[in-house]
Amino acid sequence: MRVFWMTSPFRIFPDYKRNGLENKERLAEIDRPPTAYVVHIRLSTLPVQRSMDYSGGLLGRRGSWWVQLCEVMTHFLTAVKSGHWPTLLGAWLHLTISFMVWLLIGALGVLIADTFGLTATEKVTAVAMPLLGGAFLRVIAGWSCDWFGAKRTGVAVLICELIAVLWGWLGIHSYAELMVVGLFLGIGGASFAVALPLAGRAYPLAHQGLALGLAASGNIGTVVIMFFAPRWGATIGWQHVFGVMAVPVLLTLVLFLALVRDDRVRVDASVRRGTNARWWHAAAELMQHRSMYWLCFAYAVTFGGFVGLCSVLPIFFHDQYGMDLVTAGSMTALCGLGGSVIRPLGGYVADRTGGVRTLRLIFPTIVFLTIGIGYLPPIWVAVSLMVLAVGVMGFGNGAVFQLVSERFQKQIGLASGLVGAAGGLGGFLVPIWLGVFKDMTGTYRTGFWVFAVVAALAWITTISIRRRHSSTA
């Protein structure tokens, strides 16, 4: 094994030419700085050439691909260790379970619709109610994080989720009761206003995009619930799935208390003095910033499209392509997987290239993909386009919240709540207009094309924002 030292994760020394080391098999005998990172590389396995210059920055420019991967992973691990990683893990668990609770009705939508004999509009309204509740509750949760601390707020959210799933298990006997329970399940959507401030405050600014992206990848809960809930519902009945969900919620509450450090002292010292005691006053003050309106609109498209489509896709696949409940849930889980896994990459890229520049490429991609979906192509084409579209939306989610953490550091909790509320509202509207246009025109085509128009408007605003704030990009 050969030992190299790095002054940063992106510059590996020694430079063999400058240090006069002709034999590349020799051990680099160079004084190592006290802050250096040690990397062990077996040089005999490297396809190096004598003309290779190791001092030129990234080895991967003329080195092997796995050395590039080694450097990237070193940078990634260094970034993760730069903050309090148990808090990051606790935030991720909180968001994962909360997403499962939040989209529970959407995952069981086909079974619930068969039980109550619902129309297309009634179906999508039922699956959209938790999204509406989450949009409102996110603002309150975000203010609470700034005022009382994110850990306290997170515990309260999990307790409310436990009550909500137990209520759904024992108390849904009509469509009206379903709507009320669905609204209360929106508390799961408030988790975003808890998990992201926790992750942001646990890491330095230079790595907040990655930290927020990792925490926000907890929306992988979408994949988990869409995959398992239909199977559980077909086996034990959809009502009992609510009872089953009480178990992971309770376990997450215990782990959250154990992993997450208390942030009350830090909040009291840096934020509380500047935070209004009434959340609606604080929100009004924050909305005086013009950039907040644009961030809300951008997130309503990216996250609203992501969560709105994931909640309604089981119904769409069942009604449009005749899929059974389990297959529709599996296809939805596949779509959600792309958006969930790629979100941290969106934050990482936004850290390095700028959030505005990233979104300038994201929105036109969303436009073209949703137009293609609107043509209602064969099933394999539709699923492929949907996976790509939801994945691109997830990438955009990470970029938007990199901008939120960059521009509203002192009020990240409330800012996350407001932007998240806009995303939840967008998620509520996507299923609604898909269902309404389906009843009006007999096809889902119009609903998808309306969404493409909205994404095109977001693209236009991003271009204008970039011109006014070119330094941000």
C-alpha cells in the first residue's frame, strides 16, 4: 500500500516531478501537514503513465475512474463528519416515517375507492387531503422549530402522527370521516419543517446543501409505503394498515429522542430574539422578501409535482392502464425511488454550481417529460417517462432547499415551513386538477399538460431570477 496526503479532498500530493521521485513505486517521503487526510492507494494497480502530473488537481483528469470515485467519497465522508451525524440520521428517520404516514391514504386509494364507490374527483380529493393539511401544518411546525427548538417540535409531530394512525385504524366508517382523518394525517407533511432545520443547524454552511439533501432523502418513505401498503391492505384490509403503521411511528419516536441533540440553547441564542412570538406575524415578515415568493413557486412545482404524482399514481395506473392494486403500488414505488434517491445529489450539485443555475436546467426537463406523459403512451413508455419526471423533480427539490438554507440561515425553520407549505399546496393541487379534468374530459391528458404549462412558467421566472442574481448562480 502507498500513502498519500491531501491538503484537501481534491488535491493529492506528492507531485513526483517536483519532488524528484523518479520511481513511482517508492513510498512518498514527504512531511505531512497536521490537517492532512491520509489516503491509502496501491500504486501497482494504477494504470499511470510517466507523463502523468499528480499536482494538476483532480487525479481523475488523467487517472483511473476509481481514483476519482475515491476522491468523491473522501469529500462526501468529510462533509458528513463535519457536523453532528446522529442528528442527521434522526432527521432522516423522522422524515421517512412521516412520509409513510402522510401518503398512507394515497397508497391505499384504490381499496378505499372500491369500499366507498368514489368518483374520480372524490378519489383524488381523498388522497389530496393529507397534502392540504401538511401545507398548513408545515408553517406552524417551522415557526415552532425556531421558537421552541426542532427536537421538541419533532417529538410533538411524531406523537400527533401516532394519534392520527390510531384514529384511522378505529374511526373511518364513511367518506366524511375519511376526509377528516386525511386532513389530520397532514401532520406527517409537517416533518419537513422539522427534519431540514435539524440537518441545517447540525452542519456548517459549506455542507448544508448536502446535509439538507441527505435529510430530505427521507422522502424514500414514499417508496416504502407505496410498495408495502397495497400488499398489507390486500391481505389484512386497508383499515388495519393504519394500526400497523403505529408500530414504526412509536419506534421512530424512541430513536429520535436518543439520536438528536437538543438544539434549544442554540435556537435561544441566535434566533429567538429575532423571531416573532406569533407564527403568523413572523411568517408575514418573512414573506416581505421577494425571493421567498419565487422559492415557494419553484418548490410548488418540484416538490408539489413529486408528492402529488406519487399520491395519485396508484389511481392513475389502475384507471388508465388497468393495473391491479399491487402492481400499481409497485410502479409508484419505482417512480418515488428515483425522486428520493437523487434528491441529495441535487443539493450537492447546487452547492457546487449554484441552485439557480441547476433549476434553470431542471424546469425545461420537467416540461418536456410531462408533455410526453400527457400523450398517455403505452404502459412501459409511460412508466419510464414517469420515473424520469419524478426523478428530475426530486433533483430540483434538493436545489431549491440549498437556496433556502443559503438565503434564510437565521430563520431556516420558518423559511422551510413556508416553502414546504407551498410544496404541499402544489401537491394538493396536482391530484385535484388531474381528477377534475378526468371527470370533465374523460382523460388525464389535460391535467398533465396543465402541469407542463405551470412548469414552463417556473422556467421563465428562473431565467429572470438568474439575470437579477447572477452572483448567486
